[in-house]
Amino acid sequence: MLSKSRLLKHWQESGIIKDKKILEAFKKIPREKFIKKEQGEEAYGDYPLPIGGGQTISQPTTVMLMTQALELKPGDKVLEVGTGSGYQAAIISRIIGKSGKLVSTEIVPELAESARQNIEKIGLKNVEIVHHDGSKGYINESPYDKIIVTAACPRIPKPLVSQLRENGIIVAPVGSLNEQVMVKARKKGSRLIEENLGDFMFVPLRGKHGY
């Protein structure tokens, strides 16, 4: 049986997800609202699902690990590169709260529109979804406290580094098209202090600084 409670139990018992704010957000955000109706029974399977446009909704464990790595706080301003279905945006939205703001960019226009509808359905007000090449960042709202890239990139795009606040955190899968390492990096001056969070596999980042 694929269930939300089973995933929560696994994360808590294994210690994979320790941040209680993230576990609470997962409880409150219905993943089934962000996938196709015919996939409903698979909403809490721990694997990615296709959402159209050659894109996927990441597996729940990956979403939570990336969110945990951001070290989110209420009031943070966050940039997400790659809205997809809007699910990760919804999780982040719950954690940063009404005093925070999430700007999420999506290069596929149909996905940007469907994600807007998904976010509206569950009543989240602190999310702005923009049809835009997120590999270039989104300078209108910069600087950001945290940045998350939800597609594989050959390297962390320079515009994202420049739009990140001092001591801000960026999380992104970096590597080849076939294999990436999840990088968590903190900005110190003009440099990024990087940490390796393990091997992952994502769809490729599109746009000027993607593949």
C-alpha cells in the first residue's frame, strides 16, 4: 500500500528527514493534487512520475532531502528554478510562511500555467510562478536567501550565484546528463563552499545555462 503515513514513518525511523517543519509541510500538502488523475494511486510511491513536457515530479524523498538542505526559515525569500507541477513550491511555501516569498520559474509555458492552477487550488498566496528561463535566475526579485534548482545542470549557473545573498544557500544537481551529484553550497563572498549530498538523476535543465 502506497501511503503518506508509510513514507513519514520511513523518514522518521531512518533519520533521513529530521526537520519537523518539513515533515509537517509534507503532511499538509496533498501530492495527489499535483499529478495526473490517472496516477492518483501512485501519489505516495517513492519514485518520480511524468507530468508532461518531458518533465517529472520528483520522488517524495528527493523533494524532502532538497528542501531540508535549504535550511528554510519563516520569512525567507526563495528562488526555485523549475516549477514542474508546483509540488516542491507548495512544500517550500508552507515552511517559509506568510512572511516569506517563493519565486518559481518554469521554461515550459503549459507547465507554468498548470502549476499556477495547482497552487491556487490549495490556496497558497506566497508563491509567484513565472514563465521564464530560470537558468538565468530572476533578477527582478533578487537577492534571494535560498535558491533551489530542480533539474540537472552542467555547473551551478553564475547568474544564480550573483543573485544569492551572502551566506545564502543554493541546492542543485550538478554533473553530466547521465549522472549528477546533489550539491549544497553556501555563498561566502564571491565563492561557493560546496557539500556533496550524494548521487541523483534528474531531467536536464533547459535554457541559456543548461544543456
